[in-house]
Amino acid sequence: MKKLTTQVVIIGAGPSGLLLGQLLGKQGIDNIILERASGEYVLGRIRAGILEQGTVDLLREAGVDQRMYAEGEVHHGFDIANNGKSTRIDLHELTGGKTVMCYGQVEVTRDLMEARAAASGITYYDASDVQPHDVTSQQPTVTFNYQSETYQISCEYIAGCDGFHGVSRQTIPKDKRTEHERVYPFGWLGVLSDTPPVTEELIYCKHDRGFALASRRSATRSRYYLQVPTTDKVEDWSDDAFWEELKLRLPPEAAEQLVTGPSIEKSVAPLRSFVCEPMQYGHLFLVGDAAHIVPPTGAKGLNLAMSDVAVLYKIFCRVYNEGDKGCIEQYSRVALKRVWNVERFSWWMSNMLHDYSDTEVSGMSGATFGRFMTSELDYYLGSEAGRKVIADQYVGLPHEEMEG
């Protein structure tokens, strides 16, 4: 068995794990990242592309903002269409100057990978059988297999950034964690295409036929979504059928501008709200999807993971730069405050914008629930105060601060 030593082991080389590693490295805090997949596979995962200002600030602090500022697009607002009638949510005006950045998660990940390689950070891709041990002790370890050899890393802390299906959350005994879950009765069929986007900013569409979203990755690459039954499979949808249905759900003026083409990626994603409490067990910290999942309505998944990183980064800086080990007990409490706020927003937006006609919700028919949600959406879109509520949440509330 090969034995290694570091200060922080980070399980997972997605954007949250890579960002945490980059931030810690710039503070001189030694870390090793373990990833069960290959680097090519990680870069092949198609994810969201809307970054809150807090996420942008973290990427700048990590020194990986150059390409983001050169190629990303600042969005000052977005539209919500209710059966063809569009209402603009002017983020810049409603929030006192705040905006969001359109820059794909794949590109964020690529920038972080390149920065870690340039800094000679240690990352083990294709690491199998990753397993934390003794996480409640002062010196936990992590074992894994790499290129037919077994490794053991002695460390002080473990950051579990390994997603919903990773090993980190499962390391917390079942009687020590509580899991909250809401599974939605529909999914999102997503298509990525090398076609010019239908608009410069996003359009969230509530329609009697079901929800749709028109988004973008660049001036030449588009990302579109349709609400579909959970039983639908990619094979059920040809490209032509997708474009035809999307045109029906988009506002007429947007449908007229739609440029269609062959899909370069197509997938069906289930929707769920999920939270694990606590997000810390001994010297193991859960980050991002390992601790929580939000439905993609509102573009919060990546940003919520990055806010976890912000909290944990501050904790590690206090531990290693100030000798304040007592602050580690704050992580779960501080992170969960923002987690539940974002979960509520994503749940609320999902309820208002999707069609529930084929299911029962909270003891009432989907048709009745839909009437309530249509009224709710009309109310919030119909006043500046209501639009401001949506805008404040969409651009992202400030990251939570620790005590002391």
C-alpha cells in the first residue's frame, strides 16, 4: 500500500472540488483531489451556465476568471412567458445593478483543471474504491485504488464534493443524518445544438402544454429544455419532434426567430429537491450535490455548490491561518441557511412554471394546484415588488457569513 499525507482530501473533481482545491492551494493549504471518472468524462458532462455574482467573485479570487470575462456574457435580465405573454425581469434595474454571467459549467471546469495543472496540484483521475475512514478522529484517512495499486492518504479534513451518488454522504451513519426529498412528477428533456440562440437572454416559458426554457451557451450554441413525463426517454424524441414542440411552447415572436439544427447532445433529467442534514460529520464536510439537489428551475445548482465552497474555504483559512479550529462546527449551520433558502426558491419557481395537470399535489388535483400557481405567477409578474422578489433571488443573495 502506498501511503500519502496531505492536509485536505477533496473527493470529486467537479467544479466545486476543483475550485476548493484552487482556493486552498493559493493559501498554501496542501490538498489532494480524487476523482472516480476520467478528466475527459468530467469535461463531457453538460450542465448549467448561469453564474451568480458570488460565484464570479470566487472564480476571480481563485485566479480563473480571464477566459470567463473574455468569453462569458453578462445578462441584465430574462423573460418569463405565461402562455405566450412575456414579462421581462430586469435584474439590473430591480436589484440595484446586479447581473448574472452566462458561462458554461464545462468551461468553468476546464479553466479550473488547467489552473490546477499549472499549479502542479495533485489530482488522481480514474481513482476507484474511494473510501473515507475514521472521519470523527483527528486524523482521518482515505483509501483508493489507482492503476492497480492501493493508496492510503492521511489527512486532517475531507471535503466530499462527489455528488449525489458519491461515497461521502453514505459515510455518515444513517442514524446521524436526515434526508429531505421531493421528487417531481416530470423531467426536463434537454437539447444542445450548434445554432444561434433564439434570444440574447433566457426565456422561461409556462404553457398549457408544459414548461420550456430557451437558454444559451454562446452566440452560436443553444441549450433548450422541454418538460416531459418521467417515463419519456431520449429515443422517444427525434430532433424534428423536439423543435416542433418547442415552437408551440415559446412565445410567438421567439418561435419565429428559432433556428433549428441537429442536436449534439440530448438527455432527460429527473427533477428533485433534496437536502441532507447535517452537512458535516466529524472532519468530513459535504459540498454541493453530495448534500443537496435543486431542480434546475432558476439556475441554482452550481451556484449553491459554490456557496458551500465559499463557507468551507473561509473555515479552512481560519483553521490554518489563524489556528481557529473551533470554527469548523459552524459549517453545517451556516451552509444550510442558504441551502434551504435556495431550495425554497427553486421549488417555488418550479411550482409556478410547470404543468401539474396529470398529478395530485398536496391533496388537491393538479388542475386546482395549477390554478393556484397561475394566479401566483400573475401576481408576482404584475407588480414591480413581485418582480423584485424574483430578481433578488435569481441574482443570488449574499453568501452567508460565519460567526466571530
